[in-house]
Amino acid sequence: MSDLDELRARLGQVLNDLEAQLKKDDPPPAALEDLKSTLDGVRTSVLALMSLGDTADYEKHGRDYRLKRAAQVCGSVAAAISEGAVRPDTRGFDMFRATADETLRKIDELRLKA
């Protein structure tokens, strides 16, 4: 195994360990969001390292990651809505709804072009 492969494996394990810890603990929502934001930054850095100068590959990995993360966030919001934890009077709800509406419009436009 090359040094780069070993580094990739170690970084991947660190990320997996952090995600597992997040799933076990029950931190306050604000702290959790800060931690997730930091973790997203670490993931982006790992993707950049993994691509090592291959711009097209880095961009593809970045897009794939952002879509996966967006799906996870939307799934969490959907679950919170189902549980009654998110309601129309929840702070940030209007901004999320506007962003989700615009995203769905863009998805429909993209499908029509395909």
C-alpha cells in the first residue's frame, strides 16, 4: 500500500469515526450544526487531497459529495417535520422552504432538458 493510499484510508476512517460519534451522542442542535459544518469542510479537504491535482476528478467528487450531503440534510428535515420538531414557525423554515422550492424548480428544468 502506498503512502497516499494509507493516508486516504486513515482519513476515511477518521471521517467514519466522527460520523459514528455524531450518531451516538445527543449534542445541542446549534453545536451539532457547527460540528457538521466543520465536518463538511474536512470532507471537502479530503476530497481535494484525494484528487491530488486532477481538477476534473476533484470537481466530480465535490459534486457527488454535495448531492449526497444535501440528500442527508433534506432527509433530516423531512424526519423532523414528520416528528413535529419543525413547523412553519420554526426559525429558518421560510428560508429552507424557498431554497427547496427553487431547487425543485431547477430539478424539473434539468429533467426537461434530458
